[in-house]
Amino acid sequence: MSFPTADALTAIANNALVACGAAPLGAGPHSARSPITGATLGFMPATDDVDTMAAKAATAFQRWRSAPAPLRGELVRRLGEQLRLHKADLARLVTLEAGKIESEALGEVQEMIDICDFAVGLSRQLHGLTIASERPGHRLMEQWHPLGPTAVITAFNFPVAVWSWNAALALVCGNPVIWKPSELTPLTALATHALFERATAGMDVPADLNQVLLGDGVVGAQLVAHEGIAIVSATGSTAMGRKVAPVVAARFGRSILELGGNNAAIVAPSADMELVVRGVTFSAAGTAGQRCTSLRRLIVHRSRLEEVTSRLATAFGSLPVGSPLDSNTLVGPLVNMTAFDRMQAALTTAQADGGSVVVGGERHLADEAPAAAYVRPAIAVMPGQTEIVATETFAPILYVLTYDSFDQAVHLQNDVPQGLASSIFTTDVREAERFCSAAGSDCGIANVNIGPSGAEIGGAFGGEKTTGGGRESGSDAWKGYMRRATNTINYSNELPLAQGVQFG
């Protein structure tokens, strides 16, 4: 397989940046790198500091919070139109920076378009309640109001979609946004911001409704700790969340945390094997196992173990691994060599625990791309749920466990610290209903006859336990970006007190 030169990759990046309205790469303290070859794409200038950005966001909030919500929705509608026009350009940057194959990169930008559509409709539905009052001549009601500047901290694996889940809702709810992208994916953020600025052209809206903060964990920590930031929505590891949550809580801010996932799928005796093979292969190997919802544990009924492992080994072994710029590729690179080293360490530990690697795990294309981390997705059959199985490794490793009873399978599914996504493959309606019941999966997402990865924007996205408990995207996740006010309005000439209290 041939790979583009560093200059060729930089030219692709610059073309996409300019098409989106952003400046091409130049000089500056921040660099951009591509996992496709490990080459540095170029450099970018410094952005404003946290204090300056927070002050600008506070000024923008004074106007934006009073703008009619449908007007705020109009801005997001325009953003959606810009994303439609430049879907391919932005997707190309996602491929260059995150290593996603073309269809997944285009799918990520489509998620942005979809959440913009959702938020536009939401802008006319930010409704509260009217509540019956016990006092005559009184009306009791709830209203939802903008909360304030919102920090959005995103990870490399979904460099633009997760920003959009937060930003589209925050904006229609009346909040300006400060975006701290991963250090690994700055170009996608700058291109998206340029499209956002195009969307504001000709609109009477305040400046600085969206700002991009480039930098490392130090500036991220400053953003999290800043008193002027009302909401911190952070996506990343559980370790990162353990640092963010107490800092935000100490200043009585609000946090929305989307952290680690160690997702499982149960394969029941009645499972449709065609669905299993297709759903498991994509969920475990898609995005090179670097989704927070990637399938990491497969809990198979003992009667189906040999069939499942055999068919999955064949499917995994046939997956084309290579450059995501090649249209035939289905599995692109890991984000860097550190991720590859962690994968190898996990497989070594799994084998020391008595596991057997059925297929995969070896490095691929090392001679052609020595600074990149291409690897074949691995399957390891384990004797039980060992410590390494219960630990999230952000790489394409699928651990296979066995079970005898449904209750045992659910116990294995739940017996990890994380609680993001889960699924079951079964044609038994009772098993499906039990899995989705309060006594079943303890995850924020519980699917039937599909894998755990992939989510539609109409549903709230997030998980429990060390996944953080946050919710983004659809349903009523918008309430996380607003404050609730309960109002009592007396339209009578009397002043009766609640609970029949008599005073004076």
C-alpha cells in the first residue's frame, strides 16, 4: 500500500481548510499531525487566553440570552446549511486528523447536520409547565432560561460531532460556547469554527458566540476552573472526568461528563447469527476500536461459542486494514503509537491471565508507514472477566466470555466500572424485555439485535457509573444547558398563603 507524502497530506489539509473559510497552515506554537503516516501537517497560531475568552463569552451572553429562541435556532439552521455545503471538506479533515475511513468521516459530519435540524425544531419547543395552584387566583408555572457560557471539551475520536451535540443545543438555549478540542484534532475545530462564522454573516447576533481554545491539558484545566464558565461538557477518559468533576462542583458549576465505556454484547442461544457477525464486527473493529461505544466484551452462551468465534475470526481476518484515504479500507490507524503500545500490553496481560488470542493483534504496514500505528483487530477468548477485561483499552480488542444462564450474562455485562452502552442479540422477546428492564443492563444505552456502537441524535446519549452520568444530543438533554425557574403569579386581589397558613 502506498501512502501520501507529508507535503501531499498538508496540501489536502490546506485545501479543505480554505474551502471551509479557515486560514491555511502556517507558523505558530500549535501543531497538527496525521495518524495516517504520523507526519506533521503544519502549525497554527496561538488563540486567546482563557480569561479573555471567558470575558468575551460573558459579553455575548448578555445579548444572546435575550434573543428569541427561534432567532437562535435560525443561526443553527444556517450552520447546518454550511455543513451540508462543505460536508466533504470537513469529512476529509476528520480523516486526516482522526484516521477515520471516508464513510465514517462523512457519517460524523452528517451527525452534525442532524443535530442542527433537531436543535432548530427545539428552538420552538423550549417549554415549561403550567401547574395547578392550591391558592385561588394564582398560577404556578415553570420556565427554562439560559444558564451561561458553556465550555465544550472534546476528544479526538469524534472531533466534530460531539462539539455539535453540545453547541447546537447550547446555542438555541441561549448560551455562547468555548470549544477546547483535543490537541490531536485542532484543524477540524478551526474549519468548523470558520463555517460557524459564515453562518453568522448578515445576522444581528453578538460576536464570540463560538470560540476555539487551542492548547494542552493546562489550558483545559484553566477553562474547567474558570468562575465565568457556567457549564463544562467534557468528553474523555474516566481519569480526566475524576479531575474535572470536583473542580466544577467546588465552584458550583454544572458538568456534563461523557467518559469511558467498556461495552458488552450478549449472544443468546436464539441469536440470529447473521446479525451477530455484522453487528459485532462493526462495533468492535469500526474506527479501529476507538469509539467510546466500541464493543469490547462479547458474552456468548456456551452452546454458541465455537460457532461465534469461528465466524468472527473469519470476518476479522478479512477486514482490509490500511490508509483511510483508500476507498477499500475498512479499518484505519490507531491515533498514535502510544495507543498501539497499550493494545499490545493489554493482549500480553490477557494471555497471562489464561486468554487465547484467536485472531489479530499484530502490527500492519510497519515498513510502509513506520511512524503510524496500523493493527489487525484482535479477538481473545478469556476464562473469565479478569481485571484487564474490566479495563477499557482504546483499541480493537474483543474479549469473548461465556455464560450458561441469562442472569449470569447480565451480571457479567454489569460487573465493570463503566456503564455506557450495551446490547443483546436474541429472538426471545422475554430476554429482550428483561435486558432493557430495571433489572437488566445498567448502562445508559441498551440495544437489542444491534451492536452498542452508533447512536441516533434523537435519543439522549450518555452513560452511568464511571461513564459520568451526563446526557447529550436528543430527547430532553437540552435541559442540561438551562436553568429552571418556578414562578407563582397572583392575579387576584387577595393574598392567601400556601398550606392554609394564617399570618396576621
